[in-house]
Amino acid sequence: MIDFNIPLYMGDELYYVKDVMEKHKICGDGEYTRKCNSWFEKSFSAKHALLTTSCTHATEMAAMLCNIGYGDEVIMPSYTFVSTANAFVLRGAKVVFVDIRPDTMNINEKLIEDAITEKTKAIVPVHYAGVSCEMDTILDIAKRHNLYVIEDAAQAVMSKYKGRYLGTIGDIGCFSFHETKNFSMGEGGALLVKNDDTFEQAEIIREKGTNRSRFFRGQIDKYTWVSSGSSYLPSELNAAYLYAQLLRANEINDNRLASWNRYYEGLKHLKGSGLIDLPSIPLDCEHNAHMFYIKTKDLEERSRLISYLKSYDIYSVFHYIPLHTAPAGIKYGRFNGEDKYTSRESERLLRLPMYYGLKSDEIDLVCEKISNFYTK
Ligand SMILES: *Cc1c(COP(=O)(O)O)cnc(C)c1O
């Protein structure tokens, strides 16, 4: 059997988790949370990083930090996970969906400006499959219209755009360490922030609206309730689990990239014959092999291929029913312009097994079966 995903487990996690247990400090914001935060700050040249309980929560924090409120509008692709939209809907904002580019499945940067109104507060680029959106164009639009850029970099840990790490390019970046992502702590995420004042506010929101973080650093002599907030800090047990993986980040990334490249080599003849499409990585982007997908002719062919692979115990999946077609999307959002690619391309996309440690002969088998499906 070839699973679609096996959550990352390197073997060193237990050592660090045990260390947490033996030190009797298992709640949040201890040694391992700090180690993870500074790992991101150093490795990605991020100004500030804060571990959170999920990417969903990091995005909710981003919405609060940007003071998104009732009646505001936020621009994003419709082809994304529900959390990208929910974080803003929870604040009472309206979500404005823009069509994607078929080559990367990312928001089409050329269509963003047309969706801006006087109510627009932020643009949320989602780096699908760990491949960057066209950030220079997006930053330029944001600057001219005075908008926040909040990167949904859930899938993009380790990826780069023009040499800069994704998540660190916009005003705020959000990572996910859910078990389906490249690095995992079960459930978890991180918030990356550029501005010092915004960071101070983020620490407060994350610590139940108190200035406890400053208290722990000895910057004030007692802590108190200073603003509205919640609890978005993960346990040290989860942080330690993640830390073990961060120490081996390059090895993990290289392993995934090797798998990705092997898939590409094994399937490119089918693209050459016009039978399938393969992902394309723009020149300015270095990706993290979060995902390997192919595109079939249409929905019907995709369903047949999923069943065909399943008959050989190979598990492939698709995702994202475009948000603007979902009941909540109709209620809370609007699609600006024409849905030229979002629906059509989402019906063609099929994700192949991808995880750290996937074996070469397993990849070759998947490629062989897909070739047989198309040529026999
Ligand atoms: C996984 C994912 C999320 C949510 O991450 P969680 O950590 O599970 O909250 C958000 N956006 C995108 C694009 C994702 O892939």
C-alpha cells in the first residue's frame, strides 16, 4: 500500500518531548517554544516569530492585529482552505475572491487591483503547494492602496521568493504544523510579524490579553489584563516535537524535493503527449515540495484515475471545493470578476502520495500506474 500522507516522525522527537516532561514545564512559552521561535527568526531572517496552536489561529490573530472589523473587505483566492477565509469572517469582514492562475493555482496578481474598494483592508496571498505568489506585484498594489499583506504560508515553510523566505515577505505570515504539512507538531502553527509594535500586540493577544510575555522577560514587575485576547500558545510538548524536526529541516526538505523531482521525471512524457498537466515553478520561486499534483482532463477522468490507483492500493486525493461555491462562501463572500480557472482547474487537480521517506520504487510504481492508465 502507498499512503497519501504519513505524518512526519524523525525519531528524535521523543528525546525532546521527554526532556520537557522531566523538566516539569509542559505549558506554553517555555524553553522549546522559545527555541522554535528563534529558529524561525534566525533561519528565515524573520523579525519576530511566535509559535501558535494552529495556522488557523495564527490567521485569526493576523485579522485582529490588522484591526479587521465589520464591513471591511479582504481579498483572497477562492481556491484555498476554509481557515484563510474564516479568520476574517469571524471579525465580521466580507471576503472578496479573485480568480487563480492556472500555472501555480495561486491568486492571479493581475486581477487583484480590480477587486479593491474603499472597504478593502488586506490582501491574503496563499502560497499553494509551497510555491510563491507573485509577491512583488502584490506588495506594490498593497503599498499603493495602503493595504495589509497577510501571507497564508501554511504550506510554504522553507519556500522562497527571490531568495526571501515565504511568510516573512508581507506584514504578517502564517505557518501550519498540522500533521499533513512538511513539519508537524500534531496541531500547531506560527505567526511571523515584521513590525515591533504589532509584535508586542501579538504577544498580548496570544497570552489572554495580558502582558505576561513582557513580565517573563523581566521588562515589567507585574502583569495585568491590557487588551482583548485569547489563548493561542501551544504546549511545550508540542513545541519540543516540532523542534526535533526543525533541527533536521534541510534533510527533510531535500528528501521531499528529491521525491518531487522523481515524480516530475517519471511523468513528464505524459505532459509531453498532452495527456496531463504538471505543476510549474516560476523562475523566482524555490519551493518545498509540499505537494506533487497532476491535472487530468476533467473531473470524470480524475474520478476514474483515483479509483484505478486505489485498485493498486495507491491513495491519491483532491481538495478545495472553491470557497465561493460553498454555502458559507455565498453568505460571507463575493467573487470579483469571472471564475475562469478556479472551478475548472480545481476539478482537474489530483495530489499524489507525498511525505518524507517516500521510497523511489514507490514513486516509480505510482508513475508506472498513471502511465498505464493513460497509454493502455
Ligand atoms: C493547512 C492549511 C491551513 C490551516 O492550517 P491549520 O494549522 O490546520 O490550522 C490554512 N491554510 C492553508 C492553505 C492550509 O493548507
